[in-house]
Amino acid sequence: MTEETPGFEEKPDVPSGATPDDAESKAAPEEGAAPAGDGAADAGRLAQLDQVRTALSERTADLQRLQAEYQNYRRRVERDRVAVREIAIANLLTELLPVLDDIGRAREHGELVGGFKSVAESLETVAAKMGLQQFGKEGEPFDPTIHEALMHSYAPDVKETTCVAILQPGYRIGERTIRPARVAVAEPQPGAQTGKGEGAEESAAADDKDSGGPDEG
């Protein structure tokens, strides 16, 4: 039976010329030293992260562009819908203008009475709700964009071309004229201003003659 000598421990073999501390330093890796492959792995992850960020930016830009195109499409559709509705209403009301003209003439002659009056007023109310507006009044200046002159004359009491009679009222929907007002116009009398000026000069000359002429010195 082998007896172990107390106080002695077995130690690993140490090459000749080497101290035990050298052996321990070789056996244990240096603390805090990173493996050589970790740096390359980190660089690869950073490159992948940059690629993901670039792809995300591109997809975000695509989404924003698509959203802007969709909003523009919705606005175009809404404008077209409103335009089609206005055209349809204008066409309908244009067909009703002769009826409204008959109602106006009947009112002028006192024939708008009884049940006919009620129906006529209801029709005018519905047309007004749909946006129909009547225009054209006597005494307003003539505007060729909204007036159509059917008769022409001269008058000494007007200073510009003026609508002196409304032969047929005009109608508009919003800013769109669907029929111009047909009117009779009057212009200032030719030579009225010239004649007035000559009369003033003659009056001034007569005053000078009566007063003995203009003062001298």
C-alpha cells in the first residue's frame, strides 16, 4: 500500500528552463482579449444595418409618393364629380328657361293668379334652390360679357352705355352665365359734351364783353 507524503502535491511537468509562472500564463488566455473573429462579425452586422436603413428609407419614400398620388387622384375625382353635376344642372335649367320666361310675362300682365301662380312660384323656388340666379336691371351699365344688346339708341341723360330696358332677363349658376340678359341700350347723345363746352365758352365770352373785357395789368 502506497502512502502519500503529507505536504506535497503533484504539479504538472514543467519544461526545463521555464518557470511555473510561464506555464500558467500560457495555460490561461489573457483576460479582456476579444477573439479575432468578433471584429469582422461586427463590421458585417453594421453593413447589414446600413442596408436595412437604406431599404427602409426607399420604402418610406415610395409610400409617401403613393399617398400623394392617391390624394391628387381623389381631388381630381371630386372636381370632375362637381363639374359633371354642375353641367347636368345647367343643362336642365337651360331647358326650363322658356317656362320661366312665360311665368315672367304672365306676372307682368297680371295673369299669374290662382293655381297657376302657386305652381309657378314653386317652380321658381326649386330653380333657385338648384342655384339659378336671375340678373339684369334697368339703369345698370352695359357689360358685353353678361348683356346682349338687341336695341340701340341715344339719350341725353346717360353718361355711358346703359341698359334702359330688359327685354329678357339673364340667368347664371354661380359664376357661370347660362344666358345673357337681352337688353335695349342707350348711349350718350353724339356731340352733347362738345355742344356743352361751346355753350360754356360763348357764355364766358358774353360775360367778358359785358364787363368790359378782361382786366389789364
